[in-house]
Amino acid sequence: MRGALAPLAVAAALFAILPMGLSMAGSGYLFRLADVTLIFCILSLSMQLITGVAGLLTLGHAAFYGIGAYAAAILSTRLGFDAGLTIPAAGLVSALFGVLIALPTMRLVSIYFAVATLGLGEMIYVTLLNWVSFTRGPLGIGDIPPLRPFGFDLSSPLGSYFLLAALAALCLLVVHRIAHSYYGNALRALREDDQCADAMGLPVVRLKIEVFAIATFLAGIAGALWAHTTGYVNPADFRFAESILILAMVVVGGLGSIPGAIVGAALLILLPEALRAIGEVRILAVGLIMFLCILFLPKGLFGEVAALDLVRRQFGAAWRGGSAARPLGWR
Amino acid sequence: MPLLEIDHVTRRFGGLVAVDDVSGAIAEGELVGLIGPNGAGKTTLFNVICGFTPPSSGEVRFAGELITGLKPWRICRRGIGRTFQNLRIFPNMTVFDNVSVGAVGRLGIGPVETLLRTRAARDRARDVSARTWQALERTELAPYAHLLAADLPYGRRKYLEIARALATSPRLLVLDEPAAGLNDTETAELARFIRTLHAEGLTILLVEHDMSLVMGICQRVMVLASGRKIADAPPAVVQQDPIVLEAYLGTEEPA
């Protein structure tokens, strides 16, 4: 029972309290804000797997988000694909690129990997910008149909919100199961010392490619959701600055922490909006808050140690056996 | 048939011959020491056995099968568990999670079964947990299981490395200078512990710089000097060997 309470609370907040509040406010702007927050939660969760859990600093995450968005945009506007198909297809296309990029780069040592992802991210951006016959270049792709998967009309603000919330919850479940398991322990071992992990019997390169494939799949889904809810995609939405924004969410929330990724995404999307009243100075204020967070809470607002402890205690993920008095390991 | 066979292994780094035509064998159930002065090639030979460095020539066979050229993780899964000379624990993981990595490494794990939480995945997780707990109890680390490895007292960290290697269920345990940084009392405690592991049936290769630990507990000692094997005999014989004494006295005092 204790293990079921916390997941129920998360579900209740996501599917009952929040949508009820948003409907009562009756504002399209707030719904849009909730949608963008959910999309960025998926992005920060997926980057958390690569960077926080497996310890691979990636500076090109927005490129996979962009690939997903363009895949959904092109499939739905040119080929008339249903949103029920474009969303998983966007994930697959993005994961395909993820694996293709991971194969040669996963043998690189940390900082070289970061620079390689930076370069590849920029290449993808430049391709989106200049391959005019395919992507319409800087004009972007408009008239992307709203969310009507398999004939269900979810194009209303509430309908879209529910679909996004359900998919974000699904992505959270994927990241939770990967990170909060012995598979996650293997990934954390790569982060801590990949040579040593190798000597302990872990196929290091294969694990890195797997986690990159999973994370880029999720980023592609986030891109498709962005394309369908915005109705328009433009290369500028998937620039290096977006990668850095996602990285900031992960770091401010807490590297390696799954709840931290959500806290970081919510904070960095909602804070600039909440500060709209103070005008352009708000960007400075957000920067200052990020700076102070890192300075005083280098482990993040919701650090990994606290996060793993919470998941073990409240989400029933721990192993209980032997003479251990405390929750340890994974179920 | 010996468990581990080192067959004319040579390893060159450019012009330097770090390991020069070394052969040797370890039988199942033995406790063997590998000693030598600094720069004798112990660590290089160690890395050849564990797959970190391919040999320039020669072969290593484990349980009758060729393991030269295999990646370290494959060699580990064949049954060679190792520790590192300068502690390489996973500092931001708990003691329990550190050790679990060894069990996961040995049993293997996949993302799809983890995602779907298949029956096989749940059974595997129980198996990993049980093996981890067993390795912790064997090394008397169970009371520290919940601590972050970084918060573990220094002397206990050696045991954490050994526990992690034990969790890989090795047939051969290779310890790289386990006594480094320990005082006399701690070294004596470690010697007792290694003897207990051996008495329980584990085959152990102990690579040491310090002679006293090796001479005290090993049944047989191989001595390397300048990349060559200069002796391979019981401790009492090796201690009287003029060539060994010269090799040691030429560089430093025997400890």
C-alpha cells in the first residue's frame, strides 16, 4: 500500500488536479504553458538518462528533438500520416539518428564526446535550415494538423493536455524503470568509472548505445508533440541554445535525479513566464536564479541521493531481504 | 589442466619490453603471489590477463580456453574477478549498489526486459540482490550497505573492491596490490581475510609490491624482474634465492 500511494499522488496531480485547475481558469495560455512544460519534462528526463545517469555530457540534445518535430511535420503534412502514427514514427526516426551518431562517438572520452555531439547537433540544425526542398528551410513547416490520433479528436486544449500528460507519464515510467533498476546501476557505474565497469563484466559501449537510443527516442516523441501542438516548426526552435536550456534543467534539478529533471524543467519553463511582469529583465533574473542554484546547491534542487532514497521508500522500488533494515538495491 | 595458463607472453611498449616471454600457470585452488620490484612488469602482466592490454605475443588461457584478445568484460564473465591497485570504487553510489554492479556484470542485463519488468527481469533482480548481499556479508560490509562509497572509511574500501569482485562469482580472483596504503594491523587483517577466501575454495592470484604479505600467505610465488620471470617456487625457497635477493636489493630493501 505504501508503495502505491506516491504513484497515485503523481497520477492524481497530472490527470485530475492540474487539468481541473486549468479548465476552471479557462485560459488557452495556461494550457499552452502546461503543454510546453510537459514537452520539456520529456526532454529533460531523456537527457537526464544520458548525462545524469550514464554520465555522457551531450550538447546536441535539441537536434533529436528537432528531428522528431520535423519527422512528425513532414509525415503529417506531406504523407497525411495520422498523429497516432507520426508520434511513434518521430521517436523511431530520432532513435535511428541517435544510434547512427552513437556508434562512432561512444568510444570517445567524455569531453570529446561532448564536442562531437555539439558538432553533430549543429550539423543537423544547419541541415534543417538549408535543405530547403525538404524542410522549407528558414520558412519552417506550417499547417501541421493538431492531435487527432486514430480519429479521436484531441485538438481541444483539454484533449491535447490529456494526451500530452499521458505520454509524459509513459516517458516518466520508461525513465523510472531504466534508472531505478539494476540496469540503472550499471549505467551509473559507467558514469563513475567506465574502465572499472568494463572489468566488472559490463559491456560498456553497448550499454551507452542502448541508453542513447532510448533517450533519443523519447526526445523524438517530445519533438512530435511540439510539432502537433504548435502547428508550425522552424529550425530556430532546435538550436544549440535549446540543448543548453535542457542541460540547465537537468543540472539545476540535480544530475542523476529523475524528480530533479522534472523540477528543473518546470522551474525553467514556468519561472520566465511568471516573471513576465518585470519585462526583459526577467531573462537576467532567471540567469541569476540558475547561477545561485548551482552555487549553493551544486547537487541540484532535488539531488540524486535524495531522489533514489525517495524512489526506494515511497515507490516500492527497493529490494527487501537478507537482514537489511533499510531499503537497498532494486526490486 | 591448470585454471590459468600464461604462455610465453611478451608485451612491448615501443622499444620498452615491459613483459618479456613470461610463462606460468595457476591450478584450481591455489593461492599464488606475483611479486617484483617497481617497474618489474607486474601491472602489465596483470593487465594482459584481465584484457586491458593485449599481449604483443603469447597467449593466455583460462580453463583451457584462449582469452587473449577478449574485452575485459568478457574475461570477467568467463570467471576472472579483479580489484584495482589504486581504489576504483564508484564514489557516488551506495556500498550495496557498488557491489551489485559486479553481480549485474556477471549475470548480464538488458534494457527491454528491464522496461517490461518481465518475469525473467524480476528473477534476475532478486538474484542480483541476493548475490550482492552475500558478498557484503562475506566481507563484513553489510552494516555499511546503505552508505555512499565515498563516505566509507578508507580501510573498508579495500573490502568494498573485493566484495564487488566476489559478486562477479569469479573462479579466479586477482588482487592488485591490496595492501597498498594499509598499516601493519590492517595488512594482517587483510592477510587473514585472503586466507579465509582461499580456504573456502577460491583460487587467488595476489599481485604485490610488498613481500611480507605474499611470503606470509602464498603457497607459491612468482617473481618478476625487468619483465622476466626469475623465480617460481614456494616462499621459503624464493626467500633464499640469490637471484631474487639481488633483484630486490638492487632497487630497494625487501620489506
